[in-house]
Amino acid sequence: MAKQDKKTMDYGAELKALRQNGPGRIYILRGDEDYLRDSYLAELKKLCLEEGTEAFNYHRIQGPGLDLAALRQSVEAMPFMGERTLTEVRDFDVNKTSAYDQEALKAFLTDVPDWATVAFIFSPGYAPDARLGAVKAMKKAGQDLVFTSPGEGALIRWVVRRAEDLGKSIDPPTASYLIWVCGDRMNTLIPEILKIAGYAAQKDITRADIDAVAKKAPETTIFNLTDALGAGRYDEAARLLADLLADKDEPPQKQIAMISEQFRRLYVARVAADSGQGEAYITACVPELTGKSYPLQLLKSACRRFSAERLGRAVSCCAQCDYAMKDTGGEPEALLKELILRLAMDRT
């Protein structure tokens, strides 16, 4: 699968441009932040479809396959009681399109009528392979919008506003903590904020409220697990391992990969600390932490629980576990347990 673009989108600027310029003909809407993607799509839909015309001028085609004849029919149908039509193509797996269908799609993209808007909508985690001719043609014909987290500052302000809408208040440091605990996807945060606001007895939401009822993101649990190993809190590490194994939404294969990535981050932070390097060195090696002050500070503190040598061995141990899982067909859950045990036994 092609690597997802990590460049931060200026959502406000994109929305302003849409409103000023009006709908175009072709859109690729993708990225991990599906809340912003759906908000943009709602605005696009409002601009394309006049009130009362949705039944006539709105079409939806569901993937993973693409019926190109049905797509062509929907865009060639002239608008009725309005000026534009909108066709949504959901979760079309363009990466598995045959060479013949790619050529047909490329020809279609050059012949979309002026009154038609086609939005190719992809789920989080999916990235169209930019090497494919069809993908190049899609991008050339329209706009490729990758919806990312709006950044720490904007996300904190959004959390504060969501809490205010529920009659609660949350200060920026506590909002930052909430984002770290639950993850930075807005669709994930919405039900958590609602749950926490309902639980909090007082107007001000506290960290204790978050800890009491929030569902922790797997990355947070893994950070706490590695931190417990570094501090020698092995009972806590065992409890956190049990939490990971109980999480059926994240398979052990992915959890092992995330543990490996966390130890790599810790190693980078430890090398930075030992060599007198600053945060710029860490974010250069771990670019996904750029602009995320709270998790960056936690990482800098947590790395001091380990020596650089121990972290190097941990990274190697994780690589061996990954090899055993992929090349020898080892049972993932058993390998995850063995990995944590080996990491716990290395105390030097």
C-alpha cells in the first residue's frame, strides 16, 4: 500500500477556497481525519445540490469495485431542477484496478461534464497508489485533499468548544491530556468528550474524570506499558498487557508493531539526551511528533528510565519478534506475551 501523505492540511483555507470558487468536477477525499473529510463533503454537497434536488441530482456508488458504466451514466445525466449533480464514489479500490479498467477510467476523467461533480471518498488508512496511471489521472483532473489532524493547538481549541457546548469547561492542559489519552482523531474524541462531560460531577473537567471513563487509545496503553517496564513496575505492565490482549479492535500483529515503534522513539529520545541534541533532532527522526508538545515532553521524560544500550536491545528484540511472526508463522498472541516477558527480564 502506498504511504499516506503526512503533511498537515489547512482545513480552513481549503473550505474557504471551496466556498469562494464553487464546486469543481473531480475530488479525491482521503486521509485519517474522517471528521473533517465528512464536514468538507457536507459543504460540497450543500454547494452542489439546491434544496429539494437531492433525490434527482445526487448519486452514490459503493466500492471496492467500480461499475464504470454506472458512473458514466450518473455524471452524464443532466441536473433536474438545479444546476449541478454530485456523485459520491465510496471506497473504490483503485489500487486493484486492472490495466484495462485504468485506461477506461482515465478516458472517463477527461470527459466529465461541467455540471457534474464526482467525489472519490476513501476511508482512513487507505492511500491510492500514486504510481498508477489512473491515480495520476485522478489527481490531474481534480483536487487531491488529504485530511489530517488540524494540529495540537487547533485540536485543543476544538475540544474546549465541544466541552462548552455540553455545558462543561476544560482547560488547555487538560484538553491536551485528553487528546493524548484518547488519540487525535476527532470522530474518536466526540463520544469520549460526551461521555466524560456526562460523568464529571462539577463544571470543570479534570484528569481524574478522563482517567475514570475515557477509552484509552492503543498508543497510550503501549506508552504506559513501556514506561512501566522502564520503571520496574511489572505488575502494572502485566495488567496493561492484559488490556492489550483484551482489545479485539487491534490485533497482536499491530500491537507488536506499535511496541517496536515506541521503543524506536524512546531510543531516538535517549540518543538525543545523551548527545545534547534538542527536540529538533527527535522530530527530525520522528516527524509525526512535530507540533505535539505534550507527547514529546512525555517521551523525553520516559526515555530516561532506560539506558541507550537497553533500548537498543529492546529494538532488536522487537525486530526478532516481528521476524518470528512473519517468517515462521508463530502465534501472534503468544509472541506478544513472550516479547513483553523478554523486555521485562532485561533490567540492565
